[in-house]
Amino acid sequence: MKSNESSKKSSSLKIVIALVVLAAIFFIGKPLYMQPAYDDGEIAPNFSGKNIQGMEFQLTDLRGNYVLVDFWGSWCGPCIGQIPELKELYRNFNGKGYKAANGFEIVSVAVEQSERRWPKAVKNYGLEWSYHTLDLATSLRFFDSPIAVDYGVKEVPTTFLLDEKGQIVGVNWSGEKISEYLKNKM
């Protein structure tokens, strides 16, 4: 009888240990999996887009400026929550003088499953910068839109701050850290 009880305790202990190991793998592995494909020091991949008015642009057109590439969605609560911070960054740093750059721009890449919601959201939330583009996805679960795939974006919001040469200097920095960086470049 004692042997049977110790066998049950041993089996229970093994199950608990297995669950703890699986939980640790999930909590450690998920953030690593969610990291974008590019990091500080790498040149940001170029992409083409059309803004709401139909003006075509390429990311490389903005070389010479500090650029914040913001992947977002009109359906995304955290993205909507960071809009005031983005608007403040734009107001504080667009049109200002910098030592090594011409200016500061934001490029918003809307990861959407429908073309309809994106322009309405840009207008309704008062996103005043000129560079917006739509990145149509068939699955928001897998972020299979072309630009998001190229950047390895697996969640929104995801941001990349680029220097005047198109090199990534920060990934998913807070608005405060971006402000500090740009102030030091003035």
C-alpha cells in the first residue's frame, strides 16, 4: 500500500514539475518569439506605400530624417491608447532642427483586414502626419501582411525609430525614450 502511495506522489510530482517547466517555456519563449526580425543597428527594410490621398512614397524617400515607423491597427486597443503619445511626439519634433538630420517624421503602417476602417481611423483620431499606409492582412492572428512580414512584426503596436541613414536605433521605445533621444540630437 505504501509503495502505491509513493508511486502516486511521485507521478503527481512529475506532473507538477512538467507543468512548471511548460509554463516557464511559455513565459520565457513568448517574448522572444514576439520580437521583431530587426533590431538596433540594422538598416530598416525599404517598403512602398500609398497614403490616404493616394500619394505614393517609399521609406527611403525619408532618408535624412529621423523616422518613427509605427505598426498599428484601427482594431487594436493598445494602438489607440498610444495615439496621444504619437501626436505629442509629432508636434514636439516635426519641423525642428537637428544636428545630423533634416527633421522628424512618423510613418504609420496600418495592419488591417479591411480597407474601409483605416482611413476613417486616421481621420477620427486626428493623425496629422502625411505618411500613412495600409498593409492588408488575411490573418491578424499571424500578421501575414507584406510589410509586417518583412519586418517580422507579430503584434501591434510595434515601433522602429530610424536615424537619418535609415538605421534602426530603437525598437518599441517608450515615447519618453524617443523624446529624450530626439532632444539629444537637436
